Amino acid sequence: MRFLSLLSLVSISAINTTACPGQAGFGFIPPKPTDLRGPCPALNALANHGYLPRNGQNITIPEVLQSSYDVYNIDPAVLIGVAKLGLLTSNAPDTFTLDDLKLHGTIEFDASLSRGDFALGDNTHFNETIFSTLANANPGVNYYNVMSAGQVQFERLAISERTNPNITNTDKEIGFRSFTSALYLAVFGNVTTGVAPKNFVQIWFREERLPYAEGWQRPAGTLDGDSVTALTGAVQAASNWTTSGGCPYVRTGPSAAPTLNSQAICKQLETLSGN
């Protein structure tokens, strides 16, 4: 993957915007206190640049798929299932807010790379202490890779298991965690090698800003299902994951019980395995 040389940062102080040449109306503007943001840095960054509504409200599935393709070059087929789950977090029939995504048990997950666990308090806002596990990973070099991503997931899960007696950690959660790690490696680095510059990744998480000014470019090749799935699997394998118990479930609304659950399937598997 080719990277741009360092670009000049263009500041428009009147509206506190940073942009790169050719970005038109998609410069970075930090969210106002009235703007909604959620636990997903990928979508928060898109809103901070105006690819999604800057107020973080009335977001539709087509907007998520199109903006993710335009900016991150992610094949819409990779995200359609996750985007549909996003609608389940909202009471609205066809839109959601970025804040809605904090609903525990749908997309949001424990042992996050940058957010606290739901049972322990704030699962929405960036937490530097939590992020330090990733920030300090792979010491001595200026990049993250599959092994460091897996080790970070291993360490974050160990911390959550020690501090959160109500942790949710099933096959569903490790899938989402590994998918998230694969995306930062693929979007800011290379989906085949799984290597990404630390600086790009850290800016994205900490500032929820696209690091155009530092030289990042949209991935040259589309991140499709095969490549993202392969990288996700490699990260998961490197994390040496074990379940904390419980069956996967999905909450189908802000006030809904986890009606899409696999309790019966889990019981069948336990019977077959003799457990």
C-alpha cells in the first residue's frame, strides 16, 4: 500500500476545521456538546468529517455502507449485517443515532480496545487508560500487526475478566472484537499482511479523525469479505481466546430482552459433548 508524504494541515480557525486539499466539505470538525457519538470510532470519525450527519443522528444503513466504502474502501457486503444490527439499537424504524449503538448486547461488546465495559459504567466514550493496552503494544517498532493485535485482545479480555464479574464474552463478542482489530489493520495498513502504522491507528482512536494530514490514503484495493474474514480469523487465532461462559445473544431493541438467543443451541451442544 502506498502512503502520501506528509500533507500540510489546513486550518480554518473560524469553524475549527482541519482538512486536506481536495476534501471539500469533509474536513475534520470536533463534535459539539449537542452532537451524539457512540462506542464505534469508525462511525464517529465519519461523522466528525461530515460523511455521516455531523450531529450523529438519523443515520441510515445506505449512509453507513456508502460512507464506509467512500472513505475506508470497505465492500458494503462486509458491513451490511452489522449495519442492520445497528437498527436494532434504535426505537426508530429505519434510522439510528451513534449514541444508540452503546446498547449492550447488540453491536457493543465488553473488553473493548478503547471503551469501558457496560457493567462497569461508561461504555461509550474513549478511555485513554483502556486504550493504553493497544497504544503500548508491539514496543520498539512503529507498526501494529496480527500478533500484537491478538495479544492486545488477550490482555484486554484478561483485565475485563478480573474486574467485571458480569462480563459478556461468547463467540459473538470475540467475533466482533477480532473484526474491529482486523479493520484497523486493514484500513490503515494492509489487509493481506495485517501491518498498520501505529500513528494512523492511534490518531483514529484517540481523536476520531482520519489521518489524512499525516499521510494516510484510502486503501487502494477494496476490502472484501474474503480478505477481511481471513484477517479477522488470524487475529482471533492470535488472541488465544476462551469463553467466559454463556450463550451468544442479540438484544433486539433498547427495551427488549435478548430475544434472538442461542440458549437452546448451547444446551444441545452441551448434551452432545457430554458436559
